[in-house]
Amino acid sequence: MHYTNVCLNSFGYELPPNEVSSAELEERLAPVYRRLKLPAGRVELMSGIRTRRFWNSGMRPSEA
């Protein structure tokens, strides 16, 4: 089925409460980085992502 003359009047969103920066992620990966002799800053450099957000474990989409 195709629709014509349709528009969205409004929409909403909610950001997950848990934010992890690329720097924090790299701190967790520091032992691996040292072992592989990788410089810090690779995650953000290669992905372009500074922060990512997560819902709490067990959170269902219908609860958001």
C-alpha cells in the first residue's frame, strides 16, 4: 500500500541514561592497547563516535 499526501505532525524520543565516552571505553581497553602497542584515541578516530548511550540491563523497548 502506498500513501500520498502524508506528513508527520510530531515525533518524540528519549535518550538512554547511561553514557559512555570513547575515552572511557579506551580506559577499559587500555591493557589491550598496551599489549598491541596502539596509541590512545583510536576508537573515536576510526568510528567518529564521541559518546554512546545504553539502556540499563533488562530494560525492554516497551518500557522506554
